[in-house]
Amino acid sequence: MNTHTAYTLVDLIGTFAFAISGAVAARQRRLDLFGIIVVSFMVACGGGIVRDLCIGAVPPVGLANWAYLAVSVLAAALTIAAYPQVRRLRHPVLLFDAIGLGLFAVAGAQKALEYSQSAEPAILLGIVSAVGGGVMRDVLLSRVPAILEREIYASAALLGAAVQVGLTYAGWSPFWTPWVAVTSCVALRLASLYYGWRLPVFHAMRAAQPAGSADAAKRLEQADSRQDSR
């Protein structure tokens, strides 16, 4: 198996995983058959389409290669047929979304690396590939996108893309590199969900009062308390 075939396989597996997460989310919102297929395809291929447009790989592989649409429709059909079994999984959307996140971050980074031969755009477009479909899903389903919340989501995609690019530059075998990168991304995402890891939130600090006004307020409060005790 050559390198191109290996990464195409990774991309299709990620497409299947993301399509399942999209189909489950759409099914939970009680969309009809057409709506479930549309959401599945958009989640599975949306990020890759944006990536291909950015690197000039037109037409995007998600639109030019029938296999991506077929995999998305297959995932949607399986989800609909086996929905009672899928529902028994604990947080199935999060599980398949984490798997798709890692696979797409790696495949996206590698494809961008092949086109640009530069690490920075490869990592950034790996993140776009990974989170783009999920953002489209959440917008369509009227949910706050995960990357805008405190959850470690885009950060996990950043780790996976960075590991992929770093190991590629280090000369690792193309057989092992994608799976190490995918594992690092998925592990971080699932660990953050399990342990409740969150990114820090910065609150606006209260405006500091001048020392004189603070002392005056304290004296007035003490005077009021003495007046009440009389």
C-alpha cells in the first residue's frame, strides 16, 4: 500500500466516522431522511471541501470523488437502521466525532503538506479539515459550535496535525505516522471529556476603587453600625 492510498483510506474512515456523528445528531433532532443525509454529508465532507479550496485542489475531493458521498450515505443508512443500538453507546456523537476529528486532522494536514511543503499551513488546514464539518453541523442544528465553547476540541485537532507534520519532517514511516497522530488527537479529546478538562476563561476584573474612597466607605459603614447600636 503506497502513501497516497494509505491517507485516502484514513480520509474515508474519517468521513465514515464523522458521517455517523452527523447522522446521530440529525436523528436526535428528528430530521427527515433527506435532512439526515444532508447533515451527514456536510459533517463528513465540509471541512475537507474548505481545505481543498484553500490549497487549490479543485474540484474538492469530497465533490469530485463519488466514494465520499457513498460513504456518507452508507453511514447515514446504517445509523437509521441500527439507531436503537447506536443510542446504547454512551454519547455516540462525541465518540464518533472524536474519531473523525483525529482522522481528519491527520489526513488534512498531510494533504496540505503535499501541496504546500510548509508546516504552518499544513497544521492550520489540518485543523480546518477536522473542525469545519462539526461547525457546519452545529450551525445547521442550532447548537453552539464546540470550538467556541471551553471544551478542548480544536486544541486536540491542533495536536494531531502537529504530530503528523512533526513526524513526517522527522522521517518516520508513513505507515506508523498517521496512527500515532490520530491516537494522540483522539486520546486528548476523550480524556478532556472524561476528566472535564477545559480551557481557561478570563473574566473582566472589577474596576479598582481609589484607596481614599474605599476608606471613606468603610468609615461610613462603621458609623452606621454605631448609630444602629445606640
